[in-house]
Amino acid sequence: MSARPNTEAAAQQAENNAPHRAGFACFVGRPNAGKSTLTNALVGQKVAITSNRPQTTRHTVRGIVHRPDAQLILVDTPGLHKPRTLLGERLNDVVRTTWAEVDVIGFCLPADQKLGPGDKFIIKELAGIKKTPKIAIITKTDLVESKALAEQLLAVSRLGEELGFEWAEIIPVSAVKDQQVGLLADLIAPLLPESPPLYPEGDLTDEPEMVMVAELIREAALEGVRDELPHSIAVVVEEMLPREDRPADKPLLDIHANVYIERPSQKGIIIGPKGQRLKDVGTKSRKHIEALLGTPVYLDLHVKVAKDWQRDPKQLRKLGF
Ligand SMILES: Nc1nc2c(ncn2[C@@H]2O[C@H](COP(=O)(O)OP(=O)(O)OP(=O)(O)O)[C@@H](O)[C@H]2O)c(=O)[nH]1
Ligand SMILES: [Mg+2]
């Protein structure tokens, strides 16, 4: 898949000999606000996994948008939330470090949910970062009528005023319906510093392949699990090796990955009756992995217990947090 087509505005700006810009914009917001889906829509390819479970994203993911006039490096962050575990605290720390470092902050607020205490908490913190332009992005506009959308726009604008700052822009988007996604890029670009491109043409992310593979497996594993289980799942790719003795035109990549859960009682749910669930996770994620790597894959999945890993500093380190 190629990068997103350039918009007219971008082409025109390039023609006018405006200086090239490049820089970082991060998306922040509550869990499930649509940050990763928006990142993928802007990049034009899946660089971050998404799910309808909150706290899907667990590390910053960079997605790169190449335009003639600018290179936008989007930094998707974990949803900011009230932490209940050490993992939660670590994720929030990651968000705070990120927004202190970027050139533009995009605050994501879903159109279909009332602006609540969680959002206010985040916006209050953002108000303290004076030097960085902030864009309010109302996501998932396809889910509401225009009246509700207008109210949401007003609510977010007022809250900015109350906290003593002005949004650089307020923009409604639908990543799923591809509405106003290009316009959002048009609004971010002029807020970036003058700079040559920071990433080579064609790079859409700087995620290591092993991490992306692990994430695709986790995305498939998240589907259909409920309650606390989504939070308990972690995936680590142990090894990716080309199978020996294969003819050059029939390569096969062996991938060994561990799916970690927190308690022995969760094992049965992940594996499913007669192993069917784990098999489905393997089949589904293998398709995405093969598309990503462009090679046939043999995927070997094992389920392991890492007792209470979300609360255990040693386990967290082992799992890469
Ligand atoms: N209808 C609709 N659904 C959307 C849109 N954007 C995201 N979603 C859905 O909202 C859910 C959450 O999306 P994510 O992109 O994973 O949200 P997130 O903010 O990255 O969540 P965390 O990583 O947990 O912080 C998913 O089920 C998406 O399909 C949109 O524009 N329209
Ligand atoms: Mg996310």
C-alpha cells in the first residue's frame, strides 16, 4: 500500500515555493478515542493496531505522512487514564513525555461521548504546555447527527477558553469514513517547523518488524475477549527465521511468539475449546503479518502465564515496558 495521496492544498503550497516543513505531532486523548485509527487513516496504512477495547495502544507508534510541502511524523500515544496498575502508570508517563517533546498536540475527543472528567483532566494538563499549538480533533463524527456534533465543538471550544487558552484549530473528522482526514493534515503541516524531511521517502513507520508482528498477534487476540482479559494479554515475538532448505521461489518465515496472560485461569479462554480460539488468532494475524512482510509465514504461538505482569516491575521489564 502506498502513502496517502497528497491533497490539493499541499500540492499548491509546494508549487508556491513555500519552505518545506517537517516535525512531530502527537495524538492524545482518553483510551478508545480513535487515536490509532486516525493515525492509520492519515498514513494510509496500518501502523498501529486498534480495537474497541480501551487501552489498546501500549507504546508510542510513529506514523509518517509524506507530502510535497511537509513531512508529518504522527506520534500515536496510549490513552491517558486513571492508572490502576504499574503498567498504567508507565503508559501515562509515556504520554506526558511525548507531548512535552512534539511540535503540535492533537487532542482527540470522540463525537459520540460527552466531554467528561477524563477529558477535562487531560485538557487541563495540556493548558500547561504553553508553547505548543494544540488542535482539538472531534473523532468518529460518522456516529452522530450534526446537532450533537455542533454541541461537542462548542463544548471543547468553551473548555479551552475556561482554561485560558485557544485551540489553534478545532476540527471534526471521521477516520472510518475518511472525512476531513486530509484537511487535518493540511492544518497540522503549517504548524511544523521549517525542516527537510526527517525520514526517508516511503518510510511509513519506524516500528521494528518484530514489534509490529507482536502487535498484529495481540490485535487478533483482543478480538472477542471481554472484561479484564484484554489488559492481561501481552505478546512477545521470540524469533523470526527464514526456514532452511526452502527453494528460493518458495520462502517461508518461521515466527515463534508467546502470548502472555496473567493468571492460569485465563489460559483456557485464550486457547478456547479444542484450541480453536488460539488457532483463529493465529490464522487471522498470519494474514496481516504476511501482508506486512510480503512473505509466507509459519506462525507458532504459545500461551504462557506471566503472573500479574501488569503490576510486577521485573515482568514489565521482560515484556518491554
Ligand atoms: N464509527 C467510527 N469508529 C471509529 C472511528 N475511529 C475509531 N473508531 C473505533 O473506535 C475504537 C477505538 O479506536 P482506536 O483507534 O483503537 O482508539 P485509541 O484512541 O487508539 O484507543 P487506545 O489505544 O486504547 O487509547 C475502534 O473500535 C475503532 O474502530 C471513526 O471515525 N468512526
Ligand atoms: Mg490506540
